[in-house]
Amino acid sequence: MNIPEQYQIKKTLTQNTYLVDGELKEWSGQTSEVYSTISSTENYQPTLLGTIPTLGETEALEALNSAVSAYNKGQGLWPTLKVVDRIACMEKFVEQMKTKRDEVVKLLMWEIGKNLADSEKEFDRTVQYIYDTIEDYTQMDRDSAKFEKYGGVNAHIRRGPLGVVLCLGPYNYPLNETFALLIPAIIMGNTTIFKPAKFGVLLLSPLLEAFQNSFPKGVVNIIYGRGRTVATPIMKDGRVDVLALIGNSKSAYALQNVHPKSNRLRMVLGLEAKNPAIVLKDADLDLAISECIAGTTSFNGQRCTALKVLYVHEDIVDEFNKRFSAKVDALQFGNPWEDGAKLTPLPEPDKPAYIQELIDDASEKGANIINAKGGETTDNYIFPAVLYPVTKDMRVYEEEQFGPVIPVIPFSDIEQPLDDMAESNYGQQVSLFGKDIKTLAPLIDTLVNLVCRVNLNSSCQRGPDVYPFTGRKDSAVATLSVHDALRSFSIRTFVASKDNDYNNEILTELLQTRASNFVSTDYIL
């Protein structure tokens, strides 16, 4: 196995600490081994990357107590700190984070099989997300550095934290999407408990010290273990104010349901999707095929924003299928660091078997694998299968496959895909391919009411991160963008006083003495 020197796993990473109350606490109890499905030997076998603590309920509640204590009923150091000081802590963190780029990128490749270019992009995009968050928060504070007067009442309005946040990130973007929850939650003055996903867990090890020495104790608590063992007791306790989760709706529902005061629980959720492409008969086929390749196969389709079903007009479906299938078969499979590797090993050992189940079910109900390599299986991969024609009684139509299988559905009447989208449990995005304005205009007007982003002649995606990222129905709760996430993890709160000499004298003295961190018109340059 010819692995470049800089990407070799020369020794396993023993992660034997967890971060609680500002301390990296040593763990001598049970541990879990972390394997990569990428082999480092000629004869295939998974590669042992390291070990992580298998914490229990005691340690989970210890982390919760730490976060609750740091928030201290809104009186803690962090929630009452000046905005400029919270920003300084975040700037310190991101500067330290940047020094760990090579380590994190290497672990991204080994842990989840993301290719080198995309792993580097994930790291760099996350760093930029933090800087953009800092800038947006700074502007928010500038806009709040004033008093308003209406109806004889003075008001000083800002956004305040919500409390204690439990943060659970996904394995497919274990750095970027996790930090898209964690960073805005922290900077808005909340205290946090973070449990990494099952895959992509070791890549956080290089960042633990940066979290520890950048923020006051108890603001960031990082624990390891099974969700049922550590997340469930935290939610059952009832002191969590916000559940921030990107992942599966079943997990979100289960955690919501054990919280004893669910009506008080704020939720920030990014969940599954079944984003369709609709290829109209006047579409530029070269463009549509290129974008659908990117949408269905980037990171092996393991993205909530992936195109998971393709509706193609019957007048062009044969030509589309022929050219699309050839493009899929031309994609190069390889290890993440190999030049040109578009398809890489799947991080979940049981994923190839699941994808095969979907293929078998579709085949039994009348679909064909129309690309030559479709369904070819190795120890850690199953080659993308293009299935046609797919019907609504097939599992691959109903389930979010989150992997390399591509269902194609022909249509003659545009109402078919529109009705299917309306009936779907999901409503995140759609890709629409065509050019006739008279056709596109009414379609766009309908689609924006079924999903939250209509991608015109382009594949679905999350970025740029300054744009809203959300969904309807079971696809999301709240909006995650640089701007919106800060608002999702905060609430408008203000000081009001009747406009009279007595109150105005007090307010003037508050401002002049700078005795309050909240009542302030200081302007951050």
C-alpha cells in the first residue's frame, strides 16, 4: 500500500482526556477503538486510528453541571462579559485552531474518507466561518449601541444568550457543520456541552487545548460516548435550554421527548432531506449532467444537500441516462489523498450492505442498473448505481439513501414532481434545470413554497455560509447561516424606562461610568 509519508498513520492517537469545567480530565475507564475503513496494508483490513473515552452518565452530568454553573442563572462570567471580550476569546481560539490544519485534515481523510481537496476545504471554510461570525457579531453589537424612544419609553435593545446548549454534530461534516452550531452558540454568551459524532471524532483531539485555554471554565465542555448513554441523561435532567443537532430526525425526536419541559426547549436542528433535481426538456444537458454528477456523487452522496432523486423529462430521459451513466462510470475511486479521487471509501462499515438492499428492492420492483459499474462492491465501497425507472413503491424513492445510489424518475407532466415534493416529509432544496422563462417563472413561484432554496441550473449546496441554510417540514428547525445562527442561539432582550428626568439621569450615569456591560453605547471599530 503506497501511502504518502505525510498521510501515513505511524502511531495510534490515544485520546484519554475530556474537557469539563476548564480541565482536560484524565480518563482511565473503558475506551472505544476508532477504526478507519481505509486499509493501510495490501491485504484489506480496517486501520486502527486510536481510542476515545467511553464516558457514562456520571461524566455526562458532570459536564452538564459545569455548563449550568458557568451560566449561573445568567450571572456567570461568560453570559455577562462584554461583547468585545467574548470576541477576543473567539479570535484567540481560531488563531490556535489554524496551527492544527494538517493534523485535522489528515484525520478527516482517514476517519470519514473525505478526499484531500474537500478535507482542506472543510477546514478552511470553517476558519472563514468563524471570522465571518466574529464580523457579523461585531456589526450586530454596533447596531445595538444606541437607545430608541417610542411612546414616551426609552429602550436599549440587544440580543442575549439562551442558556445551556447541548450540541451534537454530524459525521459527514464533523468540523464545519459542528462548528456552525458550536461557534455561534458560544459567542452569543451561552455555555455548551458538545459530543462529537461517532465518525470524525479523533479530529477534534488537536483542538481540545485551544478550547480549554481560549474560553473561561465551563463555557465549552467536550465529552465522548454513546448518545444514549451521555446525551439522553443530559436531556432528561431538564436543565438544557437549547438542543442543537445536525443529524437524523429520529435522534432529535428521541432527545426532545425525554426533556421534562419540552415547551421551554429551544431547538436548532439540521435534519435529513430528499432533495430532487428537476430536468426540464429544454435544459442544457451538458450543464444539467455536470451539476447532477456533483450533486449526487460529491462525498459519495453523504450530504443532506445531496441530490437524492432525479426527475428527468421523458423527451430527454434516454439521452440523459446514457450520458449521465457514462459520466458516473468515469469517476475515479481511490483513497482520499490520491490525485483525482472523486469516490472514496465509505466510513460506515455497514453502508455498502444497506445500499445493496436498496438496489435489490428497486430491481425486484422493475428498476434497472443502467451504468456498467453500478453496484460493484469492495471491502469498503459500493460503486454508485444509477437506477431507472424508479417508482414510488421502491425504498430508494422513500428513504434518504445518504450514499452512492442514484434513482432516476421520468416525468411528462410537471405536476408529478411537484406533487411528490408536496407529499414528501422533507423540504430543504431543489435543483431546477431549464431556460424558458415562461416555464421557469411559475415553477419557481411554486417551488419556493415547497423548499427553502431553489438552485437554478446548479446542484444543491449549503454555501456560501452567509446565505440562509434551513428547511421545511422534517428537514430543519431554525436557520443556520452566519447571520441567522447568531439569532437562533439568542433572544432579543432590552432595558426600558419611562422618559423622565429621574430615569434619564440614571441612564446617563450608567453610560458615563460604564458600570454595565449590557447598557452601553460603546462602538466596536
